[in-house]
Amino acid sequence: MAQRVLIIEDERQLVRTLRGYLEQAGFEVLSAYDGRTGYVLARREKPDVIILDLMLPEMDGLDVCRALRRDPDPLVADVPIIMLTARVEETDRVLGLELGADDYVTKPFSPRELVARVRALLRRLQPVGSGRAHSGGHLRAGPLVLDPVRREVELDGRRVDLTATEFEILHLLMRHPGRPFSRAEILDRVQGVVLEGYDRSVDVHIKNIRRKLGDNPRDPRFIQTVYGVGYKFIGDVSHGE
Ligand code: CA
């Protein structure tokens, strides 16, 4: 069955262009021209990926993102979201990432690049058994347990809700405890696509992970900032079955 992409974007010409590229790449495409319709469609159709414009009539992209991430249905709450932004201000992109978008693309962009991003996002979300080699059993670091098969994280026995990207970053760091990763390397390993100037997004994802794990950057239990380099996981990680 074809994977489905929902485009929520009010520039109809851009929707037509993207639809053409995505369909040619084998995706089924749904579209909405305003935020509210897009939100309703996302909840009803449960697409595999959402391409979400920031500036939208009815309900803006940030509100749509926030509402989806709070949805009680995990298929809706965990949907990968790529945000489109025409704004040059970094604050909006950062806000989008803080609200749980997985990635963003700044307009103008090449449709090919966007299709590559969609593919990269879906590739890293493929369920185990469909070809991903490295996923194994649980990773445990004290009260923190990461289950790569169910893609769940628990802290002190309580489920921690991470976005797909946050999960991948934590998974990467936990697989290599003590090893520092640069921001560019984290992006490369986690997103499969590296573009210049996107390093800042790693900081936002790390900030979100720390907040959700209650990890104080000044006195970390889990993720330590390595000055001039990036981040590393501290503490012993044991492997369960
Ligand atoms: Ca727009």
C-alpha cells in the first residue's frame, strides 16, 4: 500500500507542484488549503507524513502542530511533521521544533529536496523487521528505559512522549554511551539529510528531550553538553532482551 502524505498549504500552485513530485515518487497525496481542514483530515485519515505550512488561514501551522501532538490517538499524535516556513526568522522554526515538528524546510525550496526529506523521515520510522538492522532489545540507564521495537521510552516506569526525531536522537546517543557526537553528525545519523545551518535544530531537540526527562543540563544524569563538540550520553547503558 502506498504511503500517504498530507500537504496542508494554502498556496495551491505549490500544492499542485508537490503533489506531482510526491505522486511520481510513489506516494498517495492528500491536501488541505487551510489549517482547520488539514487538522480534521489528519485526524480522520491518519497519514504517514504531514507537510505543514506555517502561515495558514483558519488555524496556523503552529496551532495545527500543537493540536496534533496533543491528540489522544497515538497514530495522530506521533505522525511525522515537516514544517514549511517562508519566514527567515529562526524563532518560528525553533518554535515549530519545540512544538514537536520533526523537520523544517525554508521556502523557497526544491521539491526534490522535500521529497528526499519525506523519504528520510519515513525510512527512519520503518518498523523493525522490514530491514532495519541495528534495532535490538531494550536499552537501560538507571531509571531510563528505551524500547527500540515499540519506540517507547520510560522514566521511573512512566511513559515519556518523545517525537520521532527526539526518540531517534536519544536512541543514537544511548547506543554509544560516552561517545561525543557533533551536531552535524547527529543530524546526519538521525535525519539522513544534512543541510548547512540546521545545527541549531539539534539543540532544540536536545532541549526538548532534557525537559521531558527532567535532565538538568548543568547537572545532567543522561545527556551532557560537550563544549565545542556537541552532546554525549553519560552513565552506564545495559542491553536487555
Ligand atoms: Ca501559507
